[in-house]
Amino acid sequence: MDQRVNKDNYYLSIADAVLNRSTCLRRKYGAIIVKNDEILSTGYNGAPRGRVNCNALGYCNREQLRIPSGQRYELCRSVHAEANAIISASRRDMIGGTLYLVGRDAKTGELLHDTTSCAMCRRLIINSGIQYVVNRIGENELVVVDVQDWIRDDESLQPKAAEV
């Protein structure tokens, strides 16, 4: 009998290995972009090339300022895993591809069950031409997002005061 892991979990396991390069002190993320069963690029979260990483500094700006997770990303030193994967690939190659994303708590190593791309990374993913994003949310659980849903359900549009 064929006991091989399915393709989604195979690629998510590779993204999970990629996150081991992350230099973030809060959350570690790994991303890979795949098209036609070929890995186009990988990315993990860390400071831009040439800048000092948070793990080398020994502190996190956002932690010191007590900024909750998911807020004030502009104060973070890191480039997100999705952005790094997109930077390392050609748009023409990414069109129609799939991005796989895994996150873990940097202190405990526990799998994050709320893994999803932030609003800034969603914009990059939309412009890259990636068709699907697969997020690992449990050891054998995943969520598949059709990027067209992010285009249609634009979270950056706020209802007008009269509509509220």
C-alpha cells in the first residue's frame, strides 16, 4: 500500500523546515511557492539582508513596546516569509502557483493554529499572481484559500458611515 504523505502536507512539511531559518523572537514562519509540482522559492521571516536580526540583537521592538500580535507591523524589523518567497521568484513563474505557509511560536516551537497572511502580504500575494495559499493550522489540518476571495472580499475597504 502507498503510505506516502499527500502533496499539500509534503509541501507544508518543507515550509515547516524552512521556518527553522527564521530569526524572529516571537513567531517563526516558513513559506514556499510551488507551481506544477516544482518548488520555485522559499522564504522565512527575518531582518532584511545586511541588517542585524532580532535574535542577534536579543530583543524584539514590538515585544518591548507591548504591541499585540497582528498589529503595527511597520515597527517590526522582519520581512515576512511570504514576502521573502515572492521576492525570490519571478512573477511569470508564480502566476497560477500555490504558496504554502507554516507558523510556529518562537519560544515554545508549538504550531500556530491561526496561521494566515497579514494584509500587507495578501497584497503581495495578489499582485504576484499566486492562485492559492495553503496554511497549516494543525498537525494534519490545513486551510486552502483561493486568492480570488481576498480580491473579492477586500478588507481594506471600510463601510461608509451611512452604511454602519
